[in-house]
Amino acid sequence: MGVKEMVFEFIETESQKQELEESLTLLEVQEGAQMPALQEAQRIYGYLPIEILERISCKLQIPVEELYSTATFYSQFSFVPKGKFTISVCMGTACYVKGAGDILDSYAQELNIKPGETTADRKFTLESCRCIGACGLAPVLTVNEEVYGRLTKKKGDKVLVTYQKMEDE
Ligand code: FES
């Protein structure tokens, strides 16, 4: 996804703004401030919005394109915010042979996003992951820290409805 394609509305709190400002003030006098600045921004905001890359660029006198290309190189950085609920479908062998692919597809269809994406309302992020060590319960998915096993399409649908309702309350 390119810098110009990001569609999420950027929202920040006063304390996030202040925290980043303080970090950048400390970093602007240091050599090699690029990585630490990106790491600080990722830690504070949970992702790297374009507005923040521009702010870092301005403060540290580093072109936005350079910050962007550094950040795309490392998997620790993300350009999209995570949803309130991260659904992670295990695609390890044991889960895969028991139909995890169908469950992932069905979630993608239901949420209208691809794995790795977040819904526009930031409620859900859909991911696939490797074995989480619960193969006896395959196929398995997690929603944030919660583990759901022995999934069927029906059970998977129920899990999603539970979180959709939870968010509406
Ligand atoms: S393969 Fe899914 S939990 Fe091990």
C-alpha cells in the first residue's frame, strides 16, 4: 500500500502528541535518529500515519520518502491502525488440513477485507498466523487474547457475531 492510498482518518490525543514531540526533541540532536524516531511513533500511535511521518520529516529534516522506505523494510512497522478486535486464524498444518482456509475466507467475505487489513470502522483486523500450539483444538483462531478451537463455519460465524454485538453495546 502506498503512502497516498491510506484512507484511515488520523486521530491523536494530546498526550500522544506531546509524547512524540518530547521524543523528537531529544532525537533531533542525535545522529542516526531515523530508526528510533520511527520506533517511538509506532509505539505511541500503534502505527505510522502519514501525518506523523510528515511531522518526523519536518523535525528531523529527513525526507518523508526516506522514512517511508525505511519503515516498509522492517516488519515491526505498520501503516494501518489495528482494529479493536484482531482476529487471527491459524493456518498451521493441523488447522489448515481441518479447514482453516475456509474459515479465513468466510471471515474475509463477512468483513469485506483481506487478511492483513482492517475494517474501515476500525472494529476488526483480520490476520492469518502460524501454529499457536493448540493443534489438538484445530482449527483454531484467536480474537485478541481469546482462543477459539474446534471451529466449524457455524461456530466461526457465532464468534464473529459475538464480537460484533459486543462492539455495538
Ligand atoms: S496448527 Fe493451528 S494450532 Fe497448531
